[in-house]
Amino acid sequence: MIKRRPHLLWLLVPFVLYVGALPFVNRVRPLVLGLPFLFAWLLAATLVTPVAVWLAYRGDKNTRRRVS
């Protein structure tokens, strides 16, 4: 399935950002814009998630257009 639809790998980005990287970013210091690092990381992951979903959707839309 991945060979036919590699754009779906974009959907792994939020999972890796939220779950996979948590043991590595679970820190209070350094502060990023006055926020603890973990909070800043989760905020960044929340902002990146819609972009990753959009990229997967855009790739899937292009695939559907070619197949139809």
C-alpha cells in the first residue's frame, strides 16, 4: 500500500511529533519564548499537524484524479 500511496506517510508526522519524540523533549529548560520546552514542542506539533494532513490529502486527491 505504501508503494502505491507514499503521500500517506505524511500522516505519521503528527504521531512521531506527539508520541515518538516525547521522551526526548520532556524538559522544562530551555525556555522557548518564555514557555517550557515541552509546551513549545507540543504547540509546534499542533501547528504542523494540519500541514501534514493537508499534504496527505493533496497527494491522495492527485492520485484519485489520475486513477479516475
